[in-house]
Amino acid sequence: MASCRYCIDASSLLKLKEDYPRKVFRKLWENVEQLIADERLVAPEEVYREIEFDDELSPWAQQHKRMFKKIDAEIWKLSQ
């Protein structure tokens, strides 16, 4: 069975930050980061621009910049 791939938007990342703070839910954030490392979680590069001024998410997004992709046919298919 093929691994699932996910496309996330800015509101989901903001909600994750608000409802599941990294200091409290470390394992959850580690799991999200593992999905990114495995190239199973991506976001359109526009999402980076939406969160780049958030005090908490901006440094995190910079560390995981590889997840932010130009929208192409593959990303579009994931968002359907």
C-alpha cells in the first residue's frame, strides 16, 4: 500500500499552533516534522507567505522550508 500524502494550508498550521502548542504536544509536532522529512506533508509556497510573520510559526517554517512547494499538477492533485 502506498503511503498517503497530504497538502496543508495556513489555517491548519495556525490552528495546530493554537490548539496544540509545541511545548506541550512535542510528539505531535515531531510526527508532523517526520511527515515533512518523508515528503508526505507539503504546502503551497503561498502558505509560507501567509505565516512568515507569525512569531512562532515563522522560525518553524524556515526550518522546514522544503515542505513549501510551487503549485504544480502534483500539488493540485493532492488538494482535491
